[in-house]
Amino acid sequence: MGLIIQNIEKSYGNKKVLSNLSFECKKGEIIGLLGLNGAGKTTLMKILTGSNLNWSGKVSFNGIDLNTRLKDVQKITGYLPESNPLYDDFLVIEYLIFISKLYNTKKSEIKKIIAIIGLDKYEKNKIKELSKGYKQRVGLAAALIHNPELIILDEPTTGLDPSQIVEIRKIIKKLGQKKTVILSSHVLQEIETLCDRVILIHKGKIILDAQLNDLKKSKQQIIRVTFDKKIKSNSLEKLKYINNIIKISGFEYEISFDTTDDQRGKVFDFALDNDIKIISLYQKNESLEDTFRSLTEK
């Protein structure tokens, strides 16, 4: 069944934060939540984890209603908040034992999650002695220690160095093969790297809900080319699949094609046929960032 969200409404005073929000998430799916600051992402995650109870609508996970059986949903939910609150004076192993007791988790599961997250060499260290990256691992281990079926991650790689980001992403990607994962991030590359699907929330409403593969297929192809001399724009219009031609400056042009097939060879042939030399030629495909900016600006 997975996660089903129906018609969620949430206001703070007279300000509506979420408006008629509805979507579903399946097992084995990593969904990326995108939106500007104040769009409603964090509020949604607080609702899903039960830390915000004053809202209307319906949420269920695997048939369990969040409104009527909150504790049952929380038992199968893992949550890593952006702030990642930890007890700094605890040893890593002490902290994870403490968290495991809240969920009545077996000791064998503690060792298992320590190995998965890569904390083996640090379990006897005090949390305050750890780097930001390893503190983030401790928070992730605490969120996963009870083997949850629904995992909610708020900015999971904030403040990490590049190598730590790669390691955490690998862990999340593996989790997403068997779990339902909702991930909020301001890093668009992270969403593109990790997620199967993206949901864009703007002013409390969903303005985009799409599979990333479908987004990539539907994007137009953009080629930036610089010739050695001036040409007539209408001569370029004879190329197949042409959507738009923009003269950037001098002899430089940006050509948009309504096809995912690589058109660089066609542009090269055009130059050869017209006795024109190409100074530079590269593909500049529309990114998730372009889509995000376009939709939120509208």
C-alpha cells in the first residue's frame, strides 16, 4: 500500500501553509521534496512524523491511519531532522542503545546498523568527538535502528564534505531499494542523484509531481555553438527538430531542439555544408534546476 496522503490542510493563524496536498509513495521508491524556504516541506514532514498534530486531511501508511493510530505509524517510521539532535556526552554505542530501548529493539540490530552506517570504529567514541559527517551517521543510525518501513530525511547531507556526501548517498540509495523514502533537500543535484521521483511544493501546493526519468526525457536539448563568422538565423531554422534559436553574442548561438537524440552531429554537418568553421560546440541540456526555477518563478 505504501504512504497515502489525502487533502492535507495546515494553517498557522491566518496563514495557510499547506493547501489540499495529496500524493502517494510506494515501497522501493525514493521521493525528493523540493521547494523554496517556507514552501511547506518541513511542516509536511512534521505532520508525517506525528510531531505536528493540528492539521486536517488523511494520512495512512500500509493501511494504518495516522490520525487514529499515530503510535503504530511512528513505530515503523524513521526520521532524521535537519537539526539532528544528539546527546554529545554519550558514547556512540550508549546513544544507540538508549534509542533502541525506546523501540524495544534487539541488541543484534544495534550491531547490524552500526556496520551498515559505517560506525564500527567509532562506537566507543563520545559523540562530541566526532566530525560533522560522523555525527550525521549517528543520527541516521538512530533513525534506522528499529528497521523502519518509512524513512523521512530532512537535508541529510547538510554540512558534509564531498567524500562524506558520497557515503551517505550510497546508504540512502541502498535503503530506497526496500523502503519508502522521502527526502527533502535544497541541493538539486542530490535529488537528481538519489531520487526516483520529485515533488515540488510551492506556497503550500504541489506544482510538480513527476518521475525523474520522465522529466529527463521530456526536456528539450540545448546546444551552444560558436561559429567563426556571422550567419543568418533563418539558415539554422532548416535543421530538423528546431524549437528556438537565441543569438547570445557575436557569432555564438544557443539552439533548442525538441528531441533527446544528440543533435551535435547535425550542427556540425550544417557548418560543413555552409563552409563555416565551429569554434566551440557543446550540449547544455535543461537541468532540474532550470525546471525548478521556471516553475517557481511562474
